[in-house]
Amino acid sequence: MTPVMNNTKWNELRLSMSGLGKLSPQFRVRNLQSGNVSEWDGEWFHHFYGRHEEDEWVEIAVSSPTQRQAVLQVLRSVHVPGTTTPAGFKVFGYVPPGEQVEYL
């Protein structure tokens, strides 16, 4: 797998999502090595803090059109590799070699 994020970008994402206050979304993370997916969590500032070398992706769930728009605006300002999903967004930490990735 090819890394497409670094610690600076992960931290920008964490701080930006935490900064949304009441519009801060839920997230869960998939571990690249084990394939395990974490439980949904909404505490970005402390629970998302740390190293992300093994984060294959972070899925972000939104619960309203207003929250979707606020989260999308933040994702675009941070300029992260990802995609929209029916439930929200997915930000990639790694992609398969040679695979093109879109940036939000």
C-alpha cells in the first residue's frame, strides 16, 4: 500500500473536525495491518490524537445536510485524499500502488 497522508495532515484533520463543535461528526478507523475497524467515536481532540502510520482509512459519518456541508468544507480546506459516501466521507491514509486518489 502507498501512503497518501502524513502526521501533519492527520493532525490538521483532527483539529479541524474538533473545531466544528456541535457539528463535529462521528468517525471510525481501519487498521492497515490487522484490518480491524474501530468502534464509532465522536471525540476528535483526544481520541484521534497520536500516530496514524497504520490507519488505512478514516470513515466519517454525518447525520444531517448541515453537518455534511460543514464537514465537506473542512475536508476541502485541509485538502485530504478521500471520497464521499452515502453515510458521509472516507479519508484515505493508504491506497493500493498505482491507484489514483481524488482529493476533497
